[in-house]
Amino acid sequence: MIQFDNLSNDIPYRIFKEKYDESFNVNQKIIEAICISSFSTKDKEVNARFVNLKFVKDKEFIFFSNYESPKSQDFISHDQITALIYWNSTNVQIRMKAKIKKTSRDFNIEYFAKRDSKKNALAISSNQSNKVATYEDISKNYEKSLHEDNLELCPEYWGGYSFIPYYFEFWEGHKSRLNKREVYEMKNNEWNHFILQP
């Protein structure tokens, strides 16, 4: 699930929540999955991966990650991202463009302390995306962290990312292929609304 707090009354946010509720009410699986695409200025490559969207607070979309991961390095060098959600239960796709930044240390500490201890053990024990000799080593590191580390203490290398979209595209698929594509784009502090051809 995604937690909504003081959601913005701007039209694209209201539409986002409507689409979310429709999908949630028909039991959409893994409804919090969101694909984040970033650009590596070092490698001149685009990278994409799914993360769990945890919060939408006012206008901020928030997920959590290891701050030493490859995607975090991408965000440092190039802070523009594209985010994509697809809910197959309602055949809805939502595209967003935004600038991304870290959440505050205080926010990270507070959220980490409330998380399940097993999730925290994984966050502490994993050097995300680094090479490891065997899969068994991952299990050993996890078990060691689970029994030996303070699982309420948020590591410096773990925390949230926040982005405020300046572009939303709401795509609705139809069997006829006359798919609906509705865009809201922020220009001069106003949402411009238009329809795209399928």
C-alpha cells in the first residue's frame, strides 16, 4: 500500500489518487511498485529499476534506498528522473517526470525505527548492488545483522528519496486500442492540460 498524507488538491494528484483507489479496490497486486529511471553521467547510460513507493505527502512521492547504490550515484550526477507505474488490474499507466532529492536525516531515522526488524536487518547487512562471492554469503550477513545489530538505528547510508512531478501522463488502455492519454504539465506555475493521440 501507499500512504497518502495531506494530499495536494491539484488536479493531477486527485486523478492519481482516483486511479490508485480504483486499482486498490479490485485487489491490484504489488500496488506500490514504481519504476524509477535515472541517467548515469559517468557511464552515459539510462538505468531503470522498481522500488516501493511508500508515501505521497502533499506533492512529494517518497521511496527508500541505500544511499551508496548505483541509482543514488545517478541521482547525485543527474537529478532528473522518470517514474512509471502500471496497474494491470485497471489497465492504467502513469508516467511522471521530476527532480529528485534526499529526504531529511530526521525523517529517515523516524521511519527506520518503525519498520519491521527483518527489513532493517536486510538494509543494514546489504551493500546494495556490490558483487558477492555466493548467495549464501548474503544469507550469512543477513542472519548476523538480524541477531547482532541494533535494528532500530538507521544507518547513515540508508534513507528516503523525494520527488515532486512537473509532468503527469495518465494512460488508460482499451481493447479497441483507442487508448486515452491525458497529460498535465507544469509551466509557469500552472498545470497545462492536453490529450495525446494513442
